[in-house]
Amino acid sequence: RGGVKRISGIIYDEVRGVIKSFVEGVVRDATAYTEYSRKKTVTAVDVVNALRKRGKILYGYA
């Protein structure tokens, strides 16, 4: 928890919503990369490229 002693219960719904929208966007971008390359399976490279598009660099997978 990073030294945080108390967190309001309301924050969990807010964080859940933010994470959900982020993951939905990454999945949308990854499927777009997959469809563009005419594949039927989403690969790790597609997900890494989708994350890179959003400014999140993931090392070790591509």
C-alpha cells in the first residue's frame, strides 16, 4: 500500500473504472493491430505495440 494508512472506500470504484477503461483501450488497440496484419490470434507483440502507442513501454516481450 505504499505507506498509506487509510483509503476511502469510494476510491476503489474510481480506480476500478480507470483501470477498466485503460485495459479496454489496450485490448481495442491490440485487436486493431491483429486485424491489420490479417491474423486471428492476438500475440504478445500486438499487446506490446498497443501499450507503446499509449506511452507505456513493456520490456522483455518483443
